[in-house]
Amino acid sequence: METRRTTILLEKELYRQAKRVALEQDKTLKQIVEQALRAYLNGGHEQLPKSREGGFGVYAGRPRGTLKRQSIYRDILK
């Protein structure tokens, strides 16, 4: 699939919410934006899961000290 690069400006809170959903679903922000745009263009038939309230969960079984997306974005979402 051919892709195109673009720049969008988002409100700070909308950006934070999208990043939080991306972390919870272990996806990239690009994947979340594409999923939301597809759902919108298809008349909302693909519903996005609602984000959980209360912050991040604990992911058992992952070794400490590895660089994961959750740790990279943790400070951004505070």
C-alpha cells in the first residue's frame, strides 16, 4: 500500500488521549489515527474501543530495563 506523509495539528488533550489509547492497545499513534479516520469515513461502523480511566496497567512478564513504547511515552502523558 502506498502511503503519504502529512502533518496535522491536534489539541493537546486530544493528542494525549490518542497516545493513551495507543499505549493501551500496544499500537502506534499512526495506527490509532488511521483506525479513527477509517471509522469516520466509513460512517462510524468501525467503533474505536473506549480508553480505560485511571492510568496505565501493569504488564506482567516483561523484563525490567527494556525500552518499550509505554516507558517512552509515560512522561509525555503526565
